[in-house]
Amino acid sequence: MKGKKVLIVLLAANVAMLLASISVLASAATRILQPASPAAEARALDLPGAIALLAGAIAVAGSTLASGIALRGVATAGFAAAAEKPELTTWMLIMGGLAEGIAVYGLLLAILILGRI
């Protein structure tokens, strides 16, 4: 039953990421196709800019989802190990920091992608 709940949560997260990606793509498409005024035309995205915006969104969303999955495993196993051996708490914190590093790498990748626009 627990595995089924995890799959439902992951499915909901994937649906949310899909909806967010579609909304970003729709927003970018409207800025490409119909600039409302000359000032908006200066801010309008071209197709490579819209694709870069979508790629940055996917990089952040994917890395944070992967970081959450990794951190869940680290926390579950780390707390179980720390209950038996309290000296393993430091290692649990180090592994948690490495799991959070995945999200930071995704954010840096998105910054690099969006810096190219």
C-alpha cells in the first residue's frame, strides 16, 4: 500500500510538471506570435528563446524532483542507522547535503541556459 501511495505522489508531481511546462510553452508562444505593442515587441521571445525558457524550467523541475527522491532515501536510511549508532549522524548530514546538491546543479544549469537568451 505504501508503494502505491508513492507512485500516486510521483504521478501527481509529473502531471504538475507537465502542466507547468505547457503553461510556460503557451506563454512563450503567445509572446512569439502576437506582440501587443511596440514595447511588447521588444520583449517578445523568438523560438530559440522560448525553447531555452522551457529547457530551464525542465532542468529545475527535474533536478528538484530527483533531489527530493534522493533525500527521502537518505533520510529514511540515515535515521534508521542513527538510531542504532549515533555517530553516523554526521554521515547522514553529509549525504543529505550531497542529495540537495542535485537541486543546486539543476538551478545552475537553468541559469546557464537562460543566460544564453
